[in-house]
Amino acid sequence: MPRAYLPIRVIATAFVTAALLLATACGRQSANAPTTPAKSRSAASSMPNSSGPPNQQKLDVAADAIERLGASQADSFTGLVIDNPGDRVIVYRKPRFAFDVALARLQTGVRIDKRDAPRSISELATTRNHVTALMGHTTGYTIVSVGDGSVASYTAGVVEVGVTGDLPRAKKELGARFGDEVAVAAGALAVG
């Protein structure tokens, strides 16, 4: 399920990733370095001397429950954001009475803020799948990324498409094909 985290988690993950890459590049990896990539969830939050947010585990449990509900009502649910500084979960959804009632019944014990979204996760997935099918089949530009799991994607109801090559042509062609369901921007090829 799509889940976005506010910049604090992104920054922390970037620091951990950079440290692991630096340790590997130098040929010296500490005995405490993990052997598998870090998950997006904060494992440190459950440790007693952790510097993570104090309510992280409760927020994660609530987010998991909301994602399960969202999976059962994919025509309403769009995604969620764990807002650590705000000590809440922000739920993006197409307003539907049945989903809102089910969400209220979850009784997660954390603050849940509902935000309207123009498209549901199932609608975004359909568009994402159609755009992904075009990868390697365009002329003048190359689609290098396709995503719909960010706050910008949730609020605008778009699939974010990154391209290299002729950006104006990509915007014109993909815009003609998908309308306001996509946001096309310059992308970068992954290295390595």
C-alpha cells in the first residue's frame, strides 16, 4: 500500500543509506551494520534507548490497520502519511460515507486526519499500469520512473512520470493520452 512519510523519515533514511554506501565503498563495514537494506519503518522506535519519535510504534500499528481497511475499499482509499511531528496519521481518500464510517470504527488510539483526494488507489494503479506499459515504447523520450505514492500524487490525484529526452514532447503525448491523470517531469536514470 502506498505510504508516504514526512521529510524527517526521508532524511533519516538518506543518512543511513549514505553511511552504508560509504562504509561499503571504503571496504570497511562495521560489525553493527545491517546485512539487509533498512525498511521504511523505524525499527529503532521499539528499542528502549531509541531517539525515534516516542509514539512511532502506535502510529505504525494504526497505519497498518488503515492500510488493511484501504485494501478492502480501494475505490475510496488513496494513501496515507505518518506525520511524526504532528503525532498523527493523515489519510487521503475519495470521500465516501462507508469508508469514513469504517475508518472511525478502527479506534486506533491515534489522531487521524482525513484529506480529500481526487482519485482512489485503484484509479491511480490503473493509470500507473498503463503508463508503465509504455516504458521502452516511446519515441524521442524515455520513461524512467512511474509512481503514485507521494503526498503530491495523493493531493493532485496524479501518477508522477519521470522522463529523459524530449520533455515537451513527453508532456504533450502523455498529456493527450492520460489528461490530468499524469504529471510529467524530467527524471534521472538510476545509476548502478
